[in-house]
Amino acid sequence: MSSLAPQRREPGELFGPRFTLFADMLAVGLAAAVASLPLITAPTAFAAACAVLRRSIREDRPVSMGEYVGEFRAHGPRRVLLAGVTVFAAVTLVVLDLVLAGAGLPGARPMSWALTAVAVVGLVVALRAAGDPEVARGWRPALSRAATRSVTDPVGCALIATAVALCVAFVWMLPLLALLLPGPLTFAITAVELRVELAYDDGDDGDDVAVGSGG
């Protein structure tokens, strides 16, 4: 009879026994895609997916759809609507500015490039905020912390921007992948944020050792 005890992932094993983490990533991504269908719920849907994947990786256990629903509901209707409205207002503003910049006005090309750069930076910061473990308590402080991490960790920003670019390319080549790509994208965001946390924890341990040895 097979053991009912959960199998732990070995160090260096990317997906774990029987591809558990890979399956969890796809399942959570599909849940996020479905939760994003009203569009205004998309920011919260991604934040909930990142939180669930984070706990799955840190606690080395499979995820459940009930956990995802609970995480989504933890944001509350007011925060869900506020985050969605803010994101779509920002997207609308950027699109309108790009349309005006491309209307043949003087300096339109440099303005278009500048607006595109601002949009990319804003998207990366917003995605890093979605990966913040405390985002359910408020998007504003999460955005502030994400902006700080973006300044101190430009490599992480480049990794997230690359993940977004790859997702866009995949959807352009095969639109049917749109329902599956939220999983890899949230996994990339979570991996970048955990990478920063682990580096910070290692630095703190080193400081503690140094202080202890000095005493």
C-alpha cells in the first residue's frame, strides 16, 4: 500500500515528485484566468495566484482551489474594485497618450518610446506588487514596497519583463494558450520575489554570524 505521507521535493528538483509543482502552477494559473474574466478582477486574481504558489513552495505542499478562493476573497470587494479600476484607468491613459503621440505631432516618435518605457516599468512594478505577501492588506503599501524592490533589484525586473514578453509572444503565436499562461507568469513573479527574500535572509544570517563572532 502506498504511503499517504506527502513527498517532499528534493533540493534542485524543479517540479517535485510527479510534477506536483508544475501541476499546481497550471491549476492556479487556470483559476486566475477564470477569475480574471470580468477584467476588473484581474489584478486581484494574479495576486491571489502568487500568494497561493508562494505558500505551496515555502511549505512544500500542494495547493487547493478552496485555498485560492479564500485568498481571493481575503482582498475584499472594495480592494478588488479599487485595484481593477486603477489598473484599467492607467492602461486607458497610456493607450490614449500613445494614440495622440502617433497622430503625426512633432516629437511623436520619442514620446511613443518614452510612454512605452513608462508603461513597461509600471507593469513590472504592478506585477511585483501582486507578488507581495502582504498585498491583501492594501495595494498602496504593496506598490511602495514593489517600487523599492524594483530599484534595488533591477535584475528581477528584467526577469519579470522577459516573462511578460514571452507570454505576449506565445499568445500572439497561439491565442489558445492565453488561459494557461497566467500560471507560468505568476510562477515567474513568485520565483523572483522569493529569490529576493532568500538573498535578504542569507544576508541577515551573515550579519548575525559576524556580530556573534565579534562578541
